[in-house]
Amino acid sequence: MIEPVHISEVVKKVRKHFEKTYYDEHAAKIIDWHAVTGEELSGHSSCVAVKGTTLYVSVESSSYMFSMKLNKKSILETISKMYPDTQIKQIKFQLWRQENDKF
């Protein structure tokens, strides 16, 4: 026999599934990455997607990824000031991918 489940548990599972599968590539394109990171870093990286409160960034090389990670806190603060509605709390960096690849 199937046990009854409270509706709040069902909603939690649905939200969790939705957050895992939904990438908002349009939201990432709205961010003025050059204004956020400056000329040097923006020329070697780009925003590719937003998933929940996480911004996904493609980076050209491991050396630029290291630099981005060193500046992560500052980047998050700048995004928070410039785009408070996005509520981005985390950034995940990844080396360049092919355009059709997903994180």
C-alpha cells in the first residue's frame, strides 16, 4: 500500500528536480560581463547559463580560471550590486566548451 505524502514534500521534490534540469542561458547573456570582470578577464571568459542561484562561466584556460577563482568574491559582490534581482550566490567555472555542450 502507498503511504500518503504531505503536499509540501511533493512540492520540494518537484522544485529540486526543476532546479537540477533548468538552465537559463538568456539570463546569463543579460549580465554585462565586461563591466563585472573588467577588460582582461572578460576577454577570456563568458557567462553561459544561470541555474537557480548559480552562474556558469566558461573560461579560456586554466590560468584564467585560477585568476577568476581568486576574484570570485569580488565578482559575486559586483553582480549582487549591479543585478540584485538575479540573486546569484555562486559561480562555477569551466574550461571552454563547444557551443552545444551543457554544463
